Amino acid sequence: MADCQETLNELESYLDSELSEGRATEIIAHLKGCTDCQGAYEFHADLRTAIKTKASNEELPEGFLDRLRDCLGDDVLGAQ
Amino acid sequence: MGAREDFTNDAMQYAPQLFATALRMTRNKADAEDLVQETFLKGWRAFDSYQQGTNLRAWLFRIMTNTFINKYNSQQRRPQETELDEVEELFLFRRMGAFDQSKMSQSAEDQMLELFTDDEVKNAIEELPETFRIPVLLSDVEGFSYKEIAEMLEVPIGTVMSRLHRGRKAMQKMLYEYAKERGLVDESLLDPQD
């Protein structure tokens, strides 16, 4: 089973879903029994969610999709 | 023509995501729109080389990332910084005790969503040197795997991991500084041993 130091070191890869299944199981087992590491895990998971939500919250400029279609349309005509 | 029409229809669904990432890359709406248009044109022209059934989204992001690096990096608008200050591990987590609880909501998840504004998160990403900003965007915002990012950037997976690690820590430090500027932090509450 993973200890605290190993768990904290590998937290990032675990959150990225990049650990092997076996290693992820060991990390999960440690998290279940360790309030401190569980707290660190939840903190970083929540931070990830906040970053993803806030950074992808972007309004498209007006007419953006039309201009995009138009530029492809011009290229289609140009190619013929 | 059929396949090309399919491309336009299929690719268009990713335009908003591509634009949001392009904006974080270029930090400018006009440049971001140009970058997405160029990505679509390149994708359209290279569609013969796209293998049907493979990941169209990853293919488009790869084209966009390469286009950005080749086009904007060569212009040297900002000197490329390869160094980033070392930030201690778990930087933000270790400082959560300094946040003024009375200004925060009850649920931990909502707390994090409320703690930083959209602009602060966007600025923290945009302030990262490009070497770190692109992997952070592709992973944290777009959810690509280390392998996909390594392929897009044409660097080893270990390099992706180390850039992500350092970039994320630097971002946490910036978010903490923003919170401090907004008066959300009382550093006297921090345990001096931390």
C-alpha cells in the first residue's frame, strides 16, 4: 500500500487518470484510510474542476461561427 | 465532397472549445479567431490524411497547437521564458488556512468555484510562460492525456509531466496572490510550521 509521501507525490498523476490500475487501487486504498491525504485529494480535485469550468467559460465573438463557415466555403469554391 | 462536408459538420462542434483554448494561447480575441480559422482551413485541406474513426477533436487540437507554436512563437512577441520560479509542493493547499472563512461558502466544492473569479483563473493561465501554458491548457482545460499532449507538442511524456507539474504550481501561486490582492487572505492565520 502507498504511504502518505507516495500518495501526495502521485496525486497529480492520479487526478490525471494516468496511473496504472494497480497503482491507482493502492492510492485509493490509502486515501480511504488517511484523512489528511483525502483532504489534499479533494482540494486538488475541486481546484481542477474550478479551473476547467472557469477557463472554458468563453463567449464566442458575434458571427464567429458564420465567419468560420464562410472561410471554409471560400476555400471550397477556390478549390473548384 | 461528401467527406469534406462531413468534416465541416463534425469539426464545427469543437469550434467553441478551440476558440477558448486559442484565446488562452494568443491572449487576444482577433488572433484567437484567426488561429481557429487557420486550424479549420488546414484541417479541411489535410482531411485526406485524417483517418476516419480516430479522434477528430485531438487531431484539430494538434493542428492548432502546431500552428500556434510555429506562427506566434516565431514572431517573438514576448521573449520565450523557459524558466519558472520553483514553487513548493502543495502550495495552495498548505495556505488554505489563511483564507478568511467568513467570506467563503459552506460546501468545499462551491468554495473553490467562488474563491477565484473566471478572470483570475484565465489570467493565471495566460501569465504562464508558453512552454508551461500549452500543456496546462491541453490537460487541465481540455482533458487530453499525457500521451496525446506529448504527440501534439512532439516532446517526451516525461517532459509533459514535468511542465504540467511546474506550470500548475506556478498557477496556484498566482491564484494565491490574486486572492491576497482581493483581501481574502490573512497570513497571520498560517501555522508558521507550514
